[in-house]
Amino acid sequence: MKILLTAVNSKYIHSNLAVYSLKAYHDAHSDRKDTVELAEYTINQLQEEIIKDIYKKQPDVLAFSCYIWNIEMIHRMICELKKILPDTDIWLGGPEVSYDAKEVLKNHPQIKGVMIGEGEQTFCELAACYENFDENCEKELLKVRQICFRSQTGEIVATPYRELMNMDELPFVYQDMRVFEHKIIYYESSRGCPFGCSYCLSSVSRSVRFRSLPLVFAELQIFLDAKVPQVKFVDRTFNCNHERTLALLHFLRTHDNGVTNFHFEVAADLLNEAELAEIAAMREGLVQLEIGVQSTNLQTIEAIDRTMNLEKLKKVVASVHSAGNVHQHLDLIAGLPYENLERFEQSFNDVYNMQPDQLQLGFLKVLKGSKMYQNAKEYGIVYTDTAPYEVLYTKWISYADVLTLKAVEEMVELYYNSRQYVQSLTYLREFFDTPYAMFAYLADYYEKNGLFAVKHSRMTRYQHFYDAAKLRIMQVQKAPDSADFSGTQAESGCEKTKDMQMEAQLELFTELLIFDLYERENLKTRPPFAPDLQPYKNVIREMAVVYAMPKTAHFELISERTLQKAGISVDLPERNLKKQTAQSNPKVQISETQNQNTFQNRRIWTAFDYEKRSRLDYGAAVYLLVFEDTLEDKKQ
């Protein structure tokens, strides 16, 4: 007997906690530990390759874990798998099939049955039916709670529901960390959610169950000892219990291994002063917070049954941001009730102005079993028939509006969430009335120039951004002035001033973009908009030795004005990496009085060290070395 638990993940780096948990529970409660095997694939693999691999395994029972990202692929594969494995019983489980199990069986005759809801006990009992009764397990299936199956006569039978499990009864699935090397670790310390957001499946049950803290601490220590890169808590609201939250945060801070990052989904407005103080005291990059805002329209928040104090949320996000040690990821959902395009723009601007490290612009998914699914007709919500059941239009937002937001979303992902354009994007924002207007402009630029349909290298992305920004700066400067001039001489002088100002703005933007580019990576190819550094190769070679910079470091000439715009204080003697060595070396001299000079837009040799990166955004360490004019005699 071979039972194959099968996961089809969205990416290779993901692991499927569900199938590992089902197998671990089975093995802990069964004498037949050899019957259940695991197989993990991704939606990016060829369907034919997955089918071939499953066929070679020759399972007697094949069970798929179903989610919105893989259900369509699974439906296609089971049609072919049943042809080549006609004697194999196929079972489905997971949120994508739990709320309409009978319909799933009616529409897919290849399926033997569906495991509904929480699956550990159900799968263990189901596996026992096949292990112990094999050919004659039909009567035994009736004893398994929370399944829906097709009988031998073709009748669809549903068994009664079972009580929810005690979380402490779940075995720890990560006993052998080698299995999860190069994978994101998903960890579950609670199930359920106290809130009832109508778009979320967690709203179906308002109960919350916790795994006891001693167990959680012991399991987290296993991750810490193994120095795994990241652990993502799958708890729906990590901080719904203050005492527990504070204990967990304190444990993570005091047991920090300097490597592992922990990701939580939190209700920011629930974080209290003690929890915020614990977070502020953490090592940079120890934790990251995902915060669902969804909308800043109070009418929308009420309509979706969401509990949120927006003003408190803003204060908490600002407090965490000010500490500078935690990555914050804020979410918005387009297509919610009572939010048209104009009002969504306001929500976008509100959240953008909170300065998150990432802003996810998502689109409403009308999930089976959710309250939103039941109310879709009332709100005029029309969505795709196939997964992910994404909104097409509503009473308040048209399909054309959705397409507009899709284009804006792509620009946000590319130019904001990538964290590759931080300084240049911040400066470009000054040329628009609102943040949303900036991303809408970039989307319009891409659309008009046919750039959405083309694959781009990283360098061409920078070039397109440069071209779009240059055009915008020129548009702003050449826009009709509100002042009334009296004569051609005044107009001529004004135009000259505008040209000079535009030239200075373009120069500043260009340097900020170069700063962004090299803060991320020392690219071999020099961008067309960057000045040629070949005449300075001897100077660069000497500075690399004097300042003991690694071979991978990049050196760039950047003006004082640009560095100050990027938030870097120009104070060379204090910021110098090898101050004593540099000052005693006749080749590179640094004046102690340079930092006392009145402001001049002098250029400074700036080094980017890629061996010392930020734990938050992976940016290179930046060092200011020496003013360009002190090295003029070294220029080749």
C-alpha cells in the first residue's frame, strides 16, 4: 500500500506545511509508517513532468493539497492521471475544496473523495481504512468524520464534522532540517482568527487555538540552532493575545542568533507600548511585520466587517518605522465595497505616506466559503470563474479601472517594492501631487511606449525609469507659469532660470539613480546616463588600497547635494573608514577642515561595500572617502 501526499507549490523555495503535518500526525499514530510518502512540485514545472513522476511512483491512493494557486493545474492533471492510473483512488483536501466538496465531486468524476477542513486526524483515519481494509474499505470510510466521497454506487456521501484539535497534539514537522534546506520555513503556533473580515476564510470560524508556549519556545529554538534564514508564522493574527505576544517577542529578542528572520502577520492597531518597546530593542532584521490595512475608507472597513483603528495603526507604523530596525509590509485590497477608483487612490496615498518598506496592492479574491462570496451579488461583484476568483468589476469600480490599477500595481512592484530605486523615486515624487499620480504616470509611460509586453534587463529598467523621470521633470518645468510677465525680456530671463533649474534637477535625479543602482549591485555594464569613470581608474585603484576596500567594492563620484538628499551626512573625518591610514598617506590627503566648509556642491568619492549589506533592504554599506578636488593631480 502506497499513499502519496502531493503538494504543488507556487515556488521552489516554498514548502507545504499541510502535507508534512498530515504525514507527521499519521506516523505518530500509526504502525504503518512506511505507507505514506510525500511529493512536492511547483506550478512552474511542466504538467507532463509532474504526471510522469507521479506515475512512476505508482501510488494506490493519491492525495492533493489544494489552494487557489494550484487548483486549476490539479484539475487538469487528475483527468490525465486517472487514465494512466485507473485503479488509484484520488483524494483532494485543503481550503480550495473544503467549502463545496459535493460540487467538486459532481464536476470531477475522477475524484474518489474530499477531506474537509482541518486534516490531520481525518487523513490518519482515512489512511487506516486503506492500510487495514484495502479493497473493502467502503464501510470503514463511513466512520471517518469530515469527508465527502463517492460510493461504489456513485452516490455522494458526506460524513459528520469532527471537533477541532488541540494544537499541542500536532507533531513538530521539522525534526530533520536538512529536508528544508534552501526553503522558507512555515510555522504554525495558532489556528483561527478572532476577527471576521468578510473576504477571508478565517472569518468562517472566529475561534482561536494556541499551541502552548513551552512547546513553541522549544521548536523555535530548533530553528535558531539550525540558523535557518527565515521562519514565516502562518498564524492569521500573531498578536491577538497580548501576554502571549509579549512572551514570544521577548523570547526571539533574547535568543537571537544574528541570522534568522521571523515574519508575522499582525494587527498593528493592537500592538501596545510593551510590545513596541520589545520590537524596538531587537536587532535590525530580526523580525518583519505584515500589516493588512486593506482600505482607509471607514465605510468600506465597516462593510467588510473589519475591526481596525486607523489612527492607532498609523501611529504604530510610524513608531516602528522610527526605530529603523524592522521591515514593514502593508497591504491594500482593490475591489472592496464602497471604494471607487478615486477613493482607492486616497487609500493608496494614505498607506504610501506611512512609508512602508513594501506596499502590496492586491485585488479582491472572492473565496468560496467566505462572507464576501455570499454577498457578491448584493455588491455587484463580478469575478473570474476560475481560481483565483479575482474581481473583474463591482458597483463602484469598472473593469477599465481594474486594468488601470493592474498597471499601477506593476509599477509599484517594480519601482517601489524592489527597493532598488529608493532615493531617485523619493525625489521624483516631488514632481507629482500625490504618490498615486506618480505611479499612474509611470504606468502610462510604459503603456504608451509598449514596454509592458517586453522583457527587460535590470539595466534597461533603470534606463526606462531615467527616461520617464527626465520627461516628467521637463514637463513640469515647461508648464505655463502662473506669474504674469510684462515683456519679452522678463519672459526670456524666466525661461533661462527655468532651464537652469531643470538642468540642476535632472543632474540631481541622475546622481540619485546612480546611487540607487550601485547601492544594490556593482554592475559590469555602466549605464548610458552615468559619467565615464575610466579617466579615474588610477585614483580608484589607489583608494581601494588606502581605504582597504574589498575587491568587489564600487567607487563613484557623487555631489554633496545628492548625498545630503539621500540622507547621508557629509562629515568625512568622522565617517572615514581608515582615517589614520588615509591621513598619513601622501597619495590621498583628507583635510580636517573640510567638514567645516560652507556648503559647496563638491563631488565626493563614495564607496559601496557589497560585503556589508543592510539586513533590511540588502543595500550595500556606503562610505564617503575624499573630496574629488583633493585628488585632481591623480586623475589620469
